[in-house]
Amino acid sequence: MSHTLSPALRRELADRVRYYNELGIYDFYRRAPAVQESVGNPAAAGIGSWLALSTAASSTELHSEAREEMAARKSAVVAPVADESSLEAHAPKPEYAVTDPVAALKIIREDLGECTRCKLHKQGRKQIVFGVGNPCADLMFVGEGPGADEDAQGEPFVGRAGQLLNNMIKAMGLRREDVYIANVVKCRPPGNRTPEPDECDTCSPFLMRQIAAIKPKVVVALGATAAKNLLAMNLSLGELRGRFYDFKPAGVRSNDAAWPGARLAVTYHPAFLLRDPRQKGEAWKDLQMVMKYLGLKAQKPDA
């Protein structure tokens, strides 16, 4: 007689698998139980076979199914996920079917739609600010979220901070049209406040998909919010600056096996530099590190 997982247990497994997917972990390995455990303690064998993915191990159904799977597939290495069709994290993203980044970004934007996934859509946003720039860019800048000017125009970094970012890009020997610019959240937080964790968690998967579609060589995180969300590190900006991080978008898989991921650098947000111009020199050091990696000719930064 075949056994199936209960809906509640399947949901718990789906939540746990999705959590690991967002950390960039896709493969789960079966923990082989000791012989004496499988004979003397069937429950222990059942729990071990699922690598503690379930917090409802008391379910007799889970124990029976896990033991049955272990007996039938002793040679398996990757643990099967129950009812994969029910797990959004395992569903191929629609843009995986195309190789053109322009088409991929269009698909992601259409998937985002007139988003109502978090509370920001009810807090005064005029429109979604998706991203702008070269879909094939080697360099991508990621900020925090749209401000009033961005919300009005539908384009990231068009206000005073955007003008400073343009100068920073120009000082690197590039044009705004050469790079791609996006934010962690696509809707303006009221009063330009810092996006809250639940808002970032809801919106950042779309940013990760954008990065995977563009496949830049370098991503520059502008400010602490962008850095912490991209790197999943709760460190200060000072601790995160001054080095490169190996980065590949969490929760998605690139459809280009030749893309090894990006290098990620952290610097100050242009809005912060407007408030404290003394830090422009430090930001310039960060950009020079990026320029050296990309082989760009250093230029004197515009004041």
C-alpha cells in the first residue's frame, strides 16, 4: 500500500526547503540510519531519512513513507522532495526558457505585475520601480528602495542621490546607460523610511532573478540595507566594505552554466554621501577596487 505525506507535513517540508533554497542550497542528502536503529527503533530511522526536515516527526505516516523510500532506494544520494509540484521554490522560473536578458527581464517584470505582495502597495506608492540600464551590463548597482522622485518617474536613482550616482559612474569611465541599476524593494516606503525585513524578504527574490538574468561581473551594494540583503550578513557597513565577495543570487539558478556568479562590493549609499561628503573619498576607494577588477581606467571623481 502506498503512503503519502499529510498536507500539513508537506507544507512544513516545503517551507523548510524554500528556506534552504533562498540560502542557495538545493541538494539534500540522505542520512543513512545505523542497522540497529532501523531494527530496534523504527521511528529513529524514519526521522533520520528525512534529515530532520520535518518538525512533525511524530507522524506515523512520515515514518512509514520514509522507511519505505529508504528500503526501495538505498543507492539514492539526493533526498526526494514530497510532491515537488507543490513547492514553488522548485518550479522553474519562466525566464529560464529564454537566453536573451532583455526578454528575461521583461518576463520578470510581467511576473511582478502591479505587485500587492507586501504592505507597501497600500502605503502611498504611485508605481513600481523595477530597474533601468543595460541588460548585458558587466556592472550592476543595487540600492535600498525608491524615493519620491523615483516613485514619480518610475526609474531608480533619478533624484539628488541619483545625480551623485551618475557622477560616480562617470568617474569610473562609464555612462549610466552602460550599467544596470535596481533596488532591493520596488515600491517607495512611506517617508523614505528604511524597508522593513518582511518587505525586503518579499521583494528581494525579484531582484535575485534580475541579477541572474543580467549576469553581471560585479554587483555594487549601495548602503547597508542592500549589502545585508544581498549577503545575508548582519554586519556594519564598515565591516562589509573593502573587499570582494563571491556572489550568486540566492533562490534562483542561472540558465547559463558558464556564468560563475559575480563579485560583490559594498560602498556607501549616495544619499549618505550627500549628508556626509567627507566619506566620498572612502567611496571612491571602493569604486577604484571595482574599476581595477573590470579593467576600467581610473578618473578623478566629480565633486
